[in-house]
Amino acid sequence: MSLRKEKIRSKDTGLELGLLIAQYFFDTEHLHYGIWPKDLDVKPINIKKAQENHSQFILDTIPENVKSILDVGGGSGGLAQKLTNQNYQVDCVSPSEYLADEIEKKLAGKVNVYHGKFEDVSIPKKYDLVLFSESFQYMRIRHALKKVLQVTKPNGHMLIFDYFTLESAGKSPIGGGHKWETSQKIISEFPFELISDQDLSKEAAPTQALLGQFADQVADPGRKILGEYLESHYPKLMKFLKWKLSNKIEKIEKEYFSGIQSVETFIKHKTYRLLLYRT
């Protein structure tokens, strides 16, 4: 009997491509937004520093009594490496086989990596803190919160550093992020005590502007050059693909190549929060 190969998720592919771009162009292992204080120029050369600031906010927020941490998502292991360097006992969860392999190569013997979705994977241990660094947006909220309660020790903590969509601002032209008001209502249904809530939207927003610049100055010209080449060599195939994928192409055009990725648009429609809860 042949086994059916599981489809690769577009989210995983995007993260994997993002890592390759980050490593090659910006000399960074991180896949998250940066935090930009007023004295840091918003330039591609400073992305690594901005992302270091992001990690430092997490390190500064971890309660003193925390010794063991479950890093949900984990990226390529950059944050986990910083945590182990600070003598925390760290394990990771990763749904991407590629990124899980990156974590294991980087931190061989130092962390255990659970392969799969956090809500579904079996985790036999309990931790002082469960960490979501830009991974909460991918969670099925209620399932994830139930799992957090299962894998945290008594008087444990949950830390979320992620962006959410402001429902009050209308439909967001920028994708990603759970609805802020709805997610807070759901969290209130569970026995989580809010310890700290930091709004870092203004400090995170410049990353969105840099993404917009990359789309305008690199990705858009590149796709047009590639498109013209394919049109000239495979006109029938391109005509079919444009028809077949018209909705997806329209969505990509609107989200990435319409000039909406700006600081102002991000601040209007998103809120970037650092949330610490006691379980």
C-alpha cells in the first residue's frame, strides 16, 4: 500500500524562503519583525539590529523564576540559541521539517524539537513558560490555549510577541494576525492572568515599510522580468496559468505590489503586542 505524501503548506514554504533571504541578504537567522527605536535608521543594513532588539525585549520580559521554556514555532532556532546561552532549558515545536532540521543542526544536543503543529503534537514534559514569538498568529486559538495549560507547570507563564489585526479599523489590506478584540475575548475565557501588555506597534511598523520597499524595488521588477521571459517562450502556458490562478494573482498584487505596505497602514490596521500571562 502506497503512502499518500502530505502536501507542503504555503506558510511553511514562505518561512523557508524567508530564512534563505534573511541569511543571504541581511546576515540574520531570524524570521520575525524588528523593533526600531527612534535612534535606529530604518535601512536594510539595520534589520539584524532591529531583530536583535526584538529578541532582547523577550529576554527582558521573562520572569525571574523561569528555568524551562517551550519555544513554539522556533523559526530556525535563533531565539532558542539566545535562550540556551542565557542558561534556560529550551525545547522547540516546529511544523516545518526544513526549519526543524535547521534548529537541530544549530543546537544539536541542547534542545529537543517536537515535529508538528503545537496543538496536535504530543508533548510529555511541562515548562515554566510557553513562548509564541510571531507564531501565535498561526495557532487555532482555543486549541492552542488548552495545550498551553496542559504543558505549563503550576504558576507557569505564557508569553506572546506577535501582531494582531484591529477589527475596529475595517478590513485590513495587510494579511496575517488574529483579530485583536476577538483573540482577547477568547483568552479571557481561560484561566490566564495578564501580567504585562506592551504595545510596540510604532516600533515594529518600520519593518513593514522595508518589506514594501523590497517588493517595489526588487520583487516587482524581478517578477516582471521573469514574466516577460515566460510570456515570450511559453505564451499558451502563461495564458492558462493567468486564467487558472487569477484569484491568487489578484490577491498577491493587492497585498504586495499595490504600495500599501507602509508604516501608516500597519499602525492603522495592526497592533504589535508583547503579552505576558500567568497560567
